[in-house]
Amino acid sequence: MADQRNQPDHPGQPGEREQAYLLGLRLGGKKVVVVGGGAVATRRVPALLAAGADITLVSPGITPGLEDLATSGRITWLARAYQPGDCAGAWLACACASGREVNEQVALEADAQRVWCVRADDAGASSAWTPAAGGAAGVQVGVLSGDPRRSAAVRDAITNGLSAGTISARHWRRRRPGVALIGGGPGDPGLITVRGRQLLAEADVVVADHLAPRELLAELPPDVLVIDAAKIPYGRSMTQREINDLLISHAASGRFVVRLKGGDPFVFGRGGEEMLACLRAGIPVTVVPGVTSAVGVPAAAGVPVTHRGIVQDFHVISVHVPPGDERSSVDWESLARGTGTLILLMAVNRLGAVAEALIRFGRAATTPVTVIADGTMPTQRTMYATLENMERRVADAGLRPPAVVVIGEVVTIAAELAGLARDVATTPPLVPPAGGG
Ligand SMILES: C[S@@+](CC[C@H](N)C(=O)[O-])C[C@H]1O[C@@H](n2cnc3c(N)ncnc32)[C@H](O)[C@@H]1O
């Protein structure tokens, strides 16, 4: 960082080839002398205060930020030039004056008094260095590399990775208990939330669904137990009871269990049932929302589910049982009578029954439809149809689950957007005329 601007590649006095010994100083209530009241001191003082240091600042003039701290009594300001003896009783000195001679004197006095001294102007002549410091996810990071910009870049890479959960850093002393129900988003691994990724990186056990973003599982350390609870449509699946029992038994034995689901855990995801089972068994549960495929898949495919002036409501419907089935609780008649966008999940194999019911109850047979399969994934396919021909068109195109079906006038907007996006992609970008003419 700027404080290390002059830090040499090979540390200077004393001992050119010695490495710095990294230490975390606990400065609570301990005197720290800061000489200088400019930009460097302004940057450094807040971190010292955060560490609880008892700061005496020596400088004839100071920045407004430091003056605020002095006025509010958070630091002691001696409004004068440095005098020999100012380092007495300090545990650490920061020589941040603008004049080199002043910093030299402070460093000499500090050395004589066996006080560690950080010199802002000459890292090679410093007995201590300030690392590029930062923190994320409850971890403090300090980096020294001999190159301040490189140190800052390494620090940023680490803190960003910790924040995003891309650096696996599980807690060992203060481990999370229980189960986290995490919505993984519609499929693209970039669409999980930051919180979801952070908690996934903490998992001892991951119970993953078929539609969860599976690429993320490959990043887990080898000691994480990954259980496939694949609920493959029309194929083998683990029963909900078995899944609940797994979550409870692993969590009860002290492991942190992540239940990784596609979309959002509470949108046709049985997250509520799993949460109930865990809480009834005394297991704490954290819920991390996810981008539901119901709106995330249309959005990623350029299908707005509402559009000003066209439609102001949308309805998300599970078609795991078709209209007319005695197990269905959906009021298809009122959905057909309204004008809202209908978003159907788990519908691909029941499109004929849906079209028949909606047309019979009053939706126009020509209502536009779009079907998006494998949304947000490299294999995504989008198809346009109308209510009356959607079943045949889906069959002809060979579209398979998972797919989201969007029915309503917004589909005309989606088609227009798709056309315009194609034109933009194929038109060369505008180049300003050369020569100012
Ligand atoms: C059991 S539901 C789970 C929904 C999930 N909890 C959510 O919020 O997206 C599964 C259905 O979601 C839809 N779905 C999930 N992921 C999808 C994707 N990537 N592309 C298209 N549809 C998807 C399909 O309709 C699929 O049959």
C-alpha cells in the first residue's frame, strides 16, 4: 500500500535478506504514537483505533478527519512539532511526518527505546511494516510481498474470494450448526447468491438436487460428503422422507449440512417440508433464497414477465398434475379469464391438457407462448408457439424438461426484443467519422 511505497524488494536495515515476522498486534489500551497529521496518518489512525490503541498524535497541523477524532476525544492531539521523548511509553510508533528528518529522528528514538516503528517514507529503514490489510467473512488478512501494489492485489484476491465463497475456508473452532437450505438458482453456477456460495464453502455434507448448479460441487474439497438426491423426472429418486432423515441425521451428528436446490427452495422446492422436519427434530435451519427459474429463466431468455401497458400480473403454476386432475388445486378457469402472464413449471408433458382447459375457459387460441428449456445453461433452447399449437410444436422440436412455459401477450415483446438483439449483434458498431469532418 502507499505506506510501503519505498519498501524494497529485499528488505533493508537490519538484515537485508531477513523475512518479516508476521504478527497480529493486540493494541487494546496500549499507547501508540503517530507523528504527522497528513494523509498517511489519516489513513492509518482508523485501523489503529479499531484495534483499540490509545493514540497520541503529534503534529502542528492535522486533516479535518483527524481533527474530528481529536475533538471527540478518540485520540490525543499534541498540536506541536515532534520532540525527543515523544515515544516514551509507546508500544508502537508511526512516523508519518512530511519531513524525512523528523521521521528519521522518530525512528532513532523508537529504536533506542525498543519501540517498533513504521516509517511511511522509507520502508527499508523501518523496523516494522504495515501489511496490505483487509477482512472478509470474519477473517483478517495481511499481505507483505515487498511490492505494495502486488500485496494489495493479493489481499483483494483473498478478501474477494472469501466474500464470494470461492475460497474454501471452513470454520473449525466456531463451526456452524445445522442445515442451510440454499437456492442455487436456475442452473448457471454464476446465478447462486454470494451468501449461498459462502455457506456452500462451509459445508461438511451437501445434499444436492438434480436441478441444482452441479458445477459448484466440483469445487468442493474432497473431504466434503456429496449426496445426490436426484429427483430425475420419471426416474429413480430419493423419497422426501429419506432426504429429511439424511439432513437430520448428519446435522445431529454435528455436521454442517447444505441442502442445495435448484431455483428458490420455497418455490415448488419442498423447502418448507424440509425446514419443518429439521426444526421439529431440533435442528437449526438457515434459508438462503435463490433466483427462481419461474422468473430467472424467462429473464435470462429475454422474456419480461410483466410489461407496462400490456400486463400487470403474472401467475406461477405447478403443472405436476394436469387441469381436471382431482389433485389439482389450480383455478384454471379464473386464470383463463384474466389477462395475466401464466408461467408454467413442470408442464412439458401436460401441455395438451393445459391448452384445452385455457381455451375452453376463454383464453384465445392464438395467445402467444414461449417455451424455454434448460434455461441459463449452455444447452438452453427457446421456442415460440401459440396456445393451440404449443403441444405439437414442443413435441416436434423435441424439447424436454426442465422447461418453463410462458403464456401471454408479453411473448410478443419477447419476440420483438429477440429480433432487435439479433440486429444489434449483426450490425457493425458505429464508428465516429475520422478527421473531425
Ligand atoms: C420442482 S420445480 C423446482 C423449481 C425451483 N425450486 C425454482 O424455484 O426454480 C422444477 C421445475 O422448475 C423448472 N426449471 C427449473 N430449472 C429450470 C431451468 N434451468 N430451465 C427451465 N426450467 C427450469 C422446470 O419447470 C422444472 O420442471
